[in-house]
Amino acid sequence: MYILNKAGNFLEEVKETTFYESDIKERQHIEEWLRKKPEVMGEELLIIGHEYDKFEVNERLDLLALDKDGKLVIIEVKRDNSGSAVDFQALKYASYCSRLTAKDILDIYREYIDNFGLNLNPEQEIMYFLQVEDEDVLNEKLNNSQRIIVIGKEFDKRILSVCTWLYENSIDVKCISIKPYELNNEILIDIDQIIPPDKIEDYYINKKPKQNKTIINKDNNSIEFLASIVNEINKKSNLNIKYLGKKYYFGASRIKDKGIEFVVSYSKRNNTVGISAEAWRDEGVKRLKKVYDEFGNEISEKLGTKLYLESGAKNSQVYRMFIRISMDGVINLLDSSEEITNKYLLYKSILEDKVRNLE
């Protein structure tokens, strides 16, 4: 890592240190960083367990999370050197977790919530995170598979070899390096995914669906269209949205601490793009309803299209305030990516302003 010396126009090397030398502990510090900000691992994760030790064997799991597909993610943390057995340790935990039912997962999350004094309903939080509206869908979606993330400063070559082999044989495993640097008595943390490398991961995202029966018939034009919208949004804003091409919608962003999330979707059947603000919790629903009642006509005029407010078809506690944009007459969907992006960014800006004015 380097820092630019502007006066001399040259790079100065920043000194790499160790967690041991910096008196940074594995459980007390690193696990807490990941628990409080899981997005540093490069994706959206919901942490549901910390130092979980209720297995029949006397072993303790560092962190347990859910990803956006409902898979359980086993996160194993090593402070400086990974050692030569962390892969087996993580695989053991994955095997233990493979037997967890939806009820077990809710119980683990409930214990986590109680341990940290959080005022949350575990079932509602998981449903909100996974964007499902009823318990039957939740039961089907939870823990269909398990993943592994190993985090450490240095990785033994044997670990990297095993993890590469696991990944290339369809075992979803990540190795993430986390390195401390010292600068002016401050500690800088550099986080980098080393397995799978970005290029390999890009290949797998493109190729794996061809082997998956549930994805093989998906409409590539629709997926490419949504991916192009994501790229446009990321270019025109400070957002970093990720879209893996598995669904016909993506979560665009959230209004922080307001219980409202933006979702962009495409319906091939109706040939329409939907841009919606969704609320799954009481406070978020109240805000959406109030904004719609007080500013609905104004927002509709600014967007140049009708604004709708509807409850969920399967879960009446979920509310969506949305617009529909017809793609009729559009020969190439990709040509509309910029238009959709601009409409989304305008809607986002207007709604964020109205929600803030409610306070």
C-alpha cells in the first residue's frame, strides 16, 4: 500500500504491520468489525450468529450469516496466519450447519439478537432481508445450501490450494485477506478477496447457470437489460450495486434507518420496468403511506408518470410505492438503460427528501 506525496509527486510506502503487534484481537476486534459491517466482505450478508456453540460437539463458530439467496454462510476468522487446518475446521462447521432447519436458524438469530440487546423480530428481519412475504416461501428458501468464508492476514499455501479445489468443484468458498497498515499512529485496514479471483468469479457467474436447471431457461435479454441498468446506476452515483443475473429484479439502495428499500424490476410478460420503494416494517410502512398521502401527486408530476401504493399480494404488511415504465415500442431494451437509471435516481432523490421532511 502506498500514499501519494503531493508535494514531491511520488509514492511513499505505508508500513505493513501485524494484528499481534498492533494489539488487535481476533474475537474482540476483527470479529466485531465484520459483525457490525459485514458488507466489507464484498456482498450483502445478514449476521445471525456470533461465537455460536450449541452444536453437540464442544466447538464454537466465529460468525454465521445468511446471504441474499437464503444460504447459510460460515465465516471463520484467523487473526494473522490461517494455519494449515482452517479449511477442515470450516468444512466441519458447514456440515454441522447443513442440518439446521428454518426454526433452528430463527432460534440462533433470536439468541444473537438477545445477546446484543437488539430490538428486532428475527422472523421479520430475515423476511425483509430475503425479500419474501410469507412463511412458506421463507421455509423453502432458508438453508438450501451452505457457503464458507475464511478471513485472515496470511494464508498457508495448503489452505489456498484446498480452497481453490473446493471452489472449482462447486463448493462455494471465499478466502479474504485482511491486512493492517500503520500510518501516523493510525491503523489502516486493507481487505481483498483472493479466492476466487475476480476473473474466475466472473467466469463462473456467466457459466454456472448453464448447468443449473432452475436457471437454464431464463431470458438473457432481460437479465442483460437489468445488468446494464445496474452499471449505469453505479456509474452515475456513489452506489455499488451488485447483480448476479439470477432474478428479474435487484435491490438498488436503502433509505438509511427509515425501513425503506428501492427495488428495480423488469416484467417480460407486461414489458414494463418497475421502480419501487418497499417497506417491510411498521415504521417504514407508516412513512411510505404518509409520503403518498401528502406528496403523492407532487411526486407523480415530477416523475411524469402515475405513482401507485399497494400492499403485498401474499403479505399485506408489506407496502410498495412504485411507478411503471412501459417498454412497448422499444426495439432494444439496452437503449433504455440510461432513461431508467435517470428515472430511478430522480425518484430516489425526491423520496429521500420527502422522508427527511417528515421528521
